[in-house]
Amino acid sequence: MSDTKKFTTIVPEGQLADKWSNYKAHQKLVNPANKRRLDIIVVGTGLAGASAAASLGELGFNVLSFCIQDSPRRAHSIAAQGGINAAKNYQNDGDSVYRLFYDTIKGGDYRAREANVYRLAEVSNNIIDQCVAQGVPFAREYGGLLDNRSFGGAQVSRTFYAKGQTGQQLLLGAYSALSRQISKGSVKMHTRYEMLDVVVIEGRARGIIARNLRTGKIERFFGHAVVIATGGYGNTFFLSTNAMASNGSAAVQIYKKGAYFANPCYAQIHPTCIPVHGESQSKLTLMSESLRNDGRIWVPKKKEDAEAIRAGKLKPTDIADDDRDFYLERRYPAFGNLVPRDVASRAAKERCDAGFGVNNTGLAVYLDFKYAIERLGEATVKARYGNLFQMYEKIVDENPYKTPMMIFPAIHYTMGGIWVDYELQTSIKGLFAIGEANFSDHGANRLGASALMQGLADGYFVLPYTIQNYLADQIQVPRISTDAPEFLEALKDIDKKINKLMSIQGKRSVDSIHKELGIVMWDFVGMARTEESLKTAIEKIKAIKKEFWANVYIPGKADDLNGELEKALRLADFLEIGYLMALDGLNREESCGGHFREEYQTPDGEALRQDDKFSYVSCWKYTGDDSDPELLKEDLTYEFTERKQRNYKE
Amino acid sequence: MSKSINIKLRVWRQASPKAKGAFENYELNNVPTDSSFLEMIDMLNEQLIAERKEPVTFDHDCREGICGMCSLYINGHPHGPDQEVTTCQLHMRKFHDGETITIEPWRSRAFPVIKDLMVDRQAYDKIMQAGGYVSVNTGGVPDANAIPIAKPIADEAMDAASCIGCGACAAACKNGSAMLFVAAKVSQLALLPQGKIEAAKRAKAMVAKMDELGFGNCTNTGACAAECPKSVSLTHIARLNREYLCAKFKD
């Protein structure tokens, strides 16, 4: 490993609760006449990207927005089901900004920056106000006020929801705000475009190169600043809950231009997904965490029962209550079925590894609503989770009102991502990263209903402030021609890369290689990692990368609509990310949140942090295609919270 | 336990928007019935790639029924024979061994074909841009609980808001009308106090844009609601008509 360097990040002065106010009071602003002269590129139209583009357009900036789908409304935030957290304390159950901050820092296993997380909790309430004003139809009580539900890692009910489609409704809210700006001309929308590189001129981000997916034409765009809002890299695993086109390519492109990639090994395995059905599986479907409010998770107590179920000789409904092991309630009496995701996932894996798993594969556990139906009646359960039950039934062909659901963990969200400072600026000036694309707020594990909160916090309430502090110095910079040498150089590199890919004409389809990478990631960089497994992964990924660049086959032409070429370009970058994930996991000799190293666990099998050695953000700096990246360490100091071993038992 | 079936496929192939398209026939064996319809097309494409042929282009993304990207016309129905599902949530267990399955793109004047089974649905975005929003800027809004909304009203707005913008309604309609799509948004926002203020203006603007973009008129055949994967109800069209008439009456 190369030399390591430690650094600290500047956060505003003052007490935790004053920092963001202090920042806003002293930051530089751009006056309305100058805003019109400044171009901002926003890549991605999920919750973070759409809310940022709309808000910046409202302020008067000239915004260029890009998405790979045919409409900005289809970004994968749309699929978030359960809800969005906020510290409103409408339930009078003891919630506060501080408690939301504390739960988030603790949930992230003390690997996030205090000042960022506090700001997130602070603006959470504004988000709910904003969404209601846009006409987001949140669930309400009979008195007409907003309803809440509980999510993992919290002892209060602070989650706002719109049936099981909260992400959809929040995204459509942001999309409608974006649509309004498009009609006003302050945002210019580019659909079916995929970013291929960032253009850096004299150390500052000044534009992007993007491929028009309809025509295959490579185009150049200038911006005084560039915002990356392209989501996470969970699809490195091939099978994940991400959408098919979700990718980590923008992150890899800017990493190769000098932006640090932070904590790549922090990936979240979601405990409640529908189990894999077979070889032709293309993606995994999540069942919302909200189901753990009323569903009870169990496996058979007796191994012979589990074996009989796997062989199809027994049904789950044949197992008596006394013969069921409600292992989360048994192991974690205080939080029960509502422990954080990483804890719930590992507990499921532990039971399945011990031979108690169900389904014909042995890779599933039960999520049972029998007890909720007895307690609340079928109508209430249907009102709360009807659309999720319908979805389950369509996919699995079993009725979850009558027989327990089967669930198993799957890759869902990546806490790691592009390193950003307090202003959400990357290590390249003028280049910002927001939402899941950055690493900033969730530490080593994200709590449920916090992704929507962070995406919208960044887009509506943080970036529109902090980007002005940067742009205030840029008002004298004229629009740079996209014929500038730096643009042409970036274009040339892309042409070279695409020509190389098209000319391989090998024997393997892109998907077949991606599936191979996915299996290596799941087996060796998955829920439980060891030094040995990570070293194995590194060697295997190197071999797959070699195979890809020697033997991939891409039909069709480069200058035409070409889905296989799109996938190949993304896979080239997933191979880089997979490697980074393994490298980072190997370096981090501790267990924390979503990163579980078997060598570091408590006698009870819980994650054991090594705060004396690893209380830092791993920032990987690109050094070239043929050398390992350099590791820089952002020191994490805890001024306002005391770090503890996470405990969800009492 | 999963079974496998062998099927025959008739797939619409069209190289570009202006090219003349035609059906191509394919045979696909050992398709697991637990696979989704799109996973079956993945299998077809892997087979085509192995034969050094160009795979079938089709739109798809989330594959969990919510993004609205997938858009296949299967055996004469948008999103196929199953009820209340998008194409990505249709499963092969709905088909039998030896069956011939016909797959076409959305057929609607306002949704021109881009390639094979992929169509251009920007018209829906343009209708939204004409007025499918509440005119509020970020910040400076009242507390979320400042205006109570009766639960049945909020629930009905939610039902309208569950539209995924896939275009099945216009594709199913013999007139190529986008009324159900427009009605869902107009209705959602007209029901809520936040959207009520601009309701009349919104209804007029969105209907005018729909007409301008070449969508047909609504003749109340109800095919849209019958094929809607999210069961958006025809009552929203009634509400749109009411909003629209009131707005015109006031002019």
C-alpha cells in the first residue's frame, strides 16, 4: 500500500446546532443579475438531482439537467417504498433534531461527519413542509394531520409515508417542480443522455461529455459548475435492488480525474428482499422495511423442520408457534424486528448458514403477518401494506395474507461514494456530488427512510446555498467554448475507449461477464468478509477485467442506439469499483455497519469497531490504470457524541 | 417449484424511427416460468448475441413496476394479459408451453417508435410541463400540518397520484387519448388544498397541450382504466371534465 496521509475537513465554527446557521450567515451569495450568467450542469434526476436542478432554476441560474431514462420522472428514487424521516415530533414521542442526528450517527456506526449529519437532521423538517406544499399526498390520520410509522434503528415514529410508494410521490413532487422550471426555460432538460466524462480546465470542473443514447452521438456541454447526482454503485453486484441502468460510471469518471472515492466498501445489504428464483434472475425486488413494523421474522427452531420445508414436505403454516425461532426478538429484545438493516441482514445469514434457512435453496427466512392479522384484522394490514403484498404475490405466486413471505438480504444502497466536504464539493473545485452519489451522511450504515431525506436535503436545502459560495468567485468567468483543448482531449479519450470496446469482437456477452463479477462480489465482498476472501476477490476481479477487455462482444454500431455498448461502458466502470470495494475492505481491519470483517466481532457476533485505528474516512485517490490508488485519510473526530459499541439489545 | 416452457415469439423489429418495421419470428426454449417477461427477453437477447445478431431494443429500468419505463404491447394488451401489472412484473407462468407470443411497441400517434420496441414518450413530459405542478418555490412554505386534509380526500389524491406515466392508457385507447394520464394529475392536485388555487388554469393548460401534441379525444370507452397497471380510476376523468368545464365557463 502506498503512503497514507491524514487530513481534516473544515466545518463551520460553533456548537453543533449553530454550525449551519453560521455558515449561511457568512457564506458568499450571487446576485440575481449574475445568476443568469452562470451555467450549472446537474447530472441525474433522482431526488437529489431533480430537487437541486429545480431549486437552482428557481433561484435564477441557468441549469442543464441530464438523465439516462426517457423522462426525469423515472430515476430510481421512484422505487423507494417505505418513507422519509423527519424530526417533526408530531407524535409527541420524544423526537427532536438532536435525537434524529444521534440515531443517524449511531446507526452509521460512528463513521460519518458530525456536522454534516446534524445539518441533515436540521433541514429534515423543511423537506416535509416543502413536499406537502407541492401536493405530495402523504398518509394522514382521520383528523387530517400527517401520519407516521416506525423504521429500523429508532425508538420514535418519525417516518412520513405515502402508501408503499413514498419515493415515487417525493420524486414526482421534485419532478413537477423541475417541470415547472423547464417550462420557464431556466432548466434545459436532456433525456436519454449518459455522462461519459467530466472536463477539468485549470483545476476546475467546466463541463461534461455525454452520449446521446438515441443517436450514439457524443456531445460536449459547458458549465461553470458540475453537480453529480447519479446515485450509488450497488449494481456492481449484478443482482441488486437497483434499477437496470443504475450505475457508478460518473463516479468512476470523476475519480479518474482526481475526485476522491470515499469508503467504497460501505455497501448496504437490505434484509427484506424477495429471494432469487434462478439463473435468469435480472434484478432483486425489495420488500419495504416498513413491513418489519408488523411482520415477525422467523425460521424453524428445529433443523429437521427446516429440512422438511426445503424438501417441500412441510409448509411454514404447519410449524407451531413454539417451534418457531423469532431470532431478532430473541437476540435483540429492545429493538426486536426493528433493528438496523445491517444487523437484521447478518442475523438472517447466520441462521441460514447454520442450516435453518427455508425455500428450496435454504437461502430465505420468513416474514410473517399472521400475528398482525390476528391483532389488527386483514383490512388494516391491507390498508398499510396492500400494494406490497400485491407485488409479492405477482412475483412469487403465493398469497402473503395466508402464508408467510420469504425474504433474503440483497445489495440495496451504497453508503460509500464520492468524497465531499461540508459544502458537498468534491476534491475537484466546482465539482459537487449530492445524494447517494456522495459518501457523506450515513457513515458505515444507512438507516431506513434516511436516503430520501438525504437526497432531498442535499438538493433542496444544502447545495443551493453552498454552490453559491463557490460561484460567487466565478461571475467574471465567461462561458468557455466546448472547442477548448480540454474538451477535445476528453472527447478523443472517449472515442478511443469506445473504439477499443467495439473492436474486441470477442465471444462473451456483457451480461455474462457482469454476472461473473456479481458472483465474486457476493461471495467474497458480501455480507461477511475476511482478509482471505478480499484477497481472493482482488485476484478474481483482475482476471474478470482482463477477460472483459479481451473477450467482450458488442454487436451493432457505436454511432447508433446501442444498448450493449451502454452496458459495456458501465461494466468497465463496475470492474473498477468492485476492485476498489475489495481494496478498501481489505484495508479496513475492523467491522463497522455494513462492512463486516469476520476477524473483528464481539463474542455475540456483533460488529466490532477499532476506533483507535480506523476512525477515518478512507479516501482513494486515482494514480493511474496500472497502479493501486493512494489512500488518504480524513480524520473523524467526535466532539459532541460519545462513541459506543452499538447495542440494540437493551 | 419452477417449470420451464418452450415458446415462439413474434417481435416487432424496426431499425430506426423512419425505417419500415416488420415482425420477426424467434423460438426460445427452457424459459423458467418463475422468470419475468423481461427476463425472458433478456434470454432472447443473449441467444441473439450468441448468434452474432443485434438484440431487441426495449425500454426497461426499475423492473419492480414503479418507474413506468417498460412499455410492451403483448398479445394485443399493453403490459400483457395479467391485471394490474407492468410488463416487468408480468411472469412467464401466465403463458403456456408452445404458445406464440406477439410483442409490439406502444402503437399511438403521439408515441413514435425510436427503435424496435422503444418509443418516444416525451409528449407526457410536455403535458406535465404545461401545468402539472403547484407553483411553489423551495423554502418559505407553511408547516406541513398547518392545513389539515381529510383522510378520504388525501387517500383519493394518492390513488390518482399513483399514475406511473407509462403510456398504457394512450396505447390502449382506440382514439389515442391521454385523458387518464392528464386526469390523474389534474385530479390529484385539484383534490388537495395546495393545488386547488391553480386548478382551473392547470386543467385548461394540460388539456390544450394534450390536444396540441396529437393525442385523440376521449369517448369514454374505458379501455385506459381497464389496462392501467396502477388501476387509476375513470372517476378522475369525470373530475377533470368538471374542472375543465368550470374553467371554460368562467372564461
